[in-house]
Amino acid sequence: MSVLRREHGFTLIEALVGMAIAVVVFGATLTVLEVYMRQSNGVTQRFDAQNQARLAVDRIVRQLRNVASPLTSPKLLERATPYDLVFQTIGTASGSNTAGTQRVRYCIPQDTASGSSSNEELISQTETWTTSSPPTDPWSSDPTVTIACPDTTFAQQPNGVVVANSVVNRYQQTTARPAFSYNNGLDSNSVTASDLSNISTIQINLWVNPTPKVNGATTEVQSSAYLRNKEHSPVANFTYSDIGNGGVILNGGTSYSPDGEQLSFAWSCTSVNCPSGTSIDNATDGLVPWQPGAGTYTVAMTVTDENGLSTTYTGSVVVT
């Protein structure tokens, strides 16, 4: 018969070696898991920031497409800078404000040189009223005037509402990333108050990154809006045909409305040698016969569309 093998346990050295190996394996596994969780958390934060920015951009575009403007002085934007946008849009009716017109502002605060998360935001401020006419714009249209974001002097909403976090368009003020640009070429850094009535397209670009110090983690959310409610002033121009014997036919038929509206005409002779008794001041047609006598005259023609927008063209008329 063979002798039964004796059952011996692990020696102390074997046990220590096994434990050391287990610690290394478990440590490596936990390190991999930690890296995965950290990366997964970073991806989730970036997705959340992108979704929040996308909702904010959609909100701005929707309001821009419902933009409101006074008909006789079309200016759909009241302030237009790379990081500050003000316009009127349609909200909820209240009191005598039956259209529900309201004024909204979107801005991004200036960021510090070191970068501050409290400044990496898109902020909204909304002004509402119950009167039939809108109040005076609390924010200057002059782009050279710096307005704090948010404007704490604005009584209705001094702290504003954060509509998107992790917006790094102005992060550390090192990279020019305009949030708002206009008319696909109009330099958003030099939009003057007189340019506001000519803006018809707005490009919105939000750069988002919840961890801006991490290279390659910044993404761009963008959209654009065409201001379809914009009223355009008519284009005025006239020609004339000299018919001899001191007479001429004035023709304003080359004038037109970009919006396809009907035009009314008003004529006047504005030079010092305008003859009396042959006035064209009461002429309201686009084609006007005039008998001023031989001479050279300065004639002004004003065209007005159905919304009350008008443009005046002045030209020289030579009569033989």
C-alpha cells in the first residue's frame, strides 16, 4: 500500500507572495475603473453642457424669428455686439400690451485672465410691460458703451437668468470667439448703431467646455436666424424725359419696395429758381408732367410704402 500524501498548507512566504500579486492585480483593476469613471463623468458633463447650450441657442433663434419692430423705424435689433444682443420679441399679453411684446437681452460676462467658472455663462435678462407702447430701452445701442453682464441696475431682473453654463467664448479673454455675428460678413466688433436697421441675419456660436483647462474638450454649438419680420425701406429713384418747350415728364417708376408693397409718391422742386404757378408739390403719381420752363432744377421725390416707411431721392432736372 502507498502511504497517503500528507496535506500541508501554504508557507508564510507563499502566502505573502500571493497577497502581493492580488494587491497588484486589484490595484490595476481599480485604477482602470477609476480612469473609466473619470472619463465617463467628463463625457457626461460635456454632453450636458452641449445639450444646455443647444437648448439656449434654439431659444434665441425661436425668439429672433418672432422678433418685433416698430414699422415706421425698422430696427429689429436694439444692441448688437459679439457678446451682447438685445431685441424685442413676442411673449405673453399683459394689460394694454395686447401683443405681448417684451425686450430680451443675452450676454456673456467678461472673463478674468485666470478664468472663472462664474463668468463662463450665457445670461438672459427680460423686460416686460403692460402699456401699449414699449418703455425706453434700458441698454444702450452704442457698442462702445460697456454694460455689465448681468446688468445689476436693471430692476426687473438684476441678476438675470443663466440659460447655459460652461460657455467659454470669453475664457481667459485669450481667444476671439464671438457668440453673435451678423449678416455673414458684417464685423460684429464694429457694428454701429446705424448698422442695426440693416441687419437681417444673425449667426450664434456658443463654445462650451465644463473643463476648459483640458485641451480638445471644447465643442461648438451653432445656429443662425434670418429675421423674416424685418421691414425694408423702399428704394427711391426717378428719371425724366425732356419734351421741349419748357416741359418735362418725371418718372418714378424705377422706385420699388423690397417687400413688394404699394408706393405713394410726393414731388417737390427744391432749388432757388423753382417757378411759381407750376408747382409739382401736389403731385402724387409716379409719372408726372411738369412745365417749369427752360432751366436746371433740383427735384426731390419721396416714396412711402404701406407701412409708412419712406425714402427720398433728389436729382437734377434739365429742361429745354
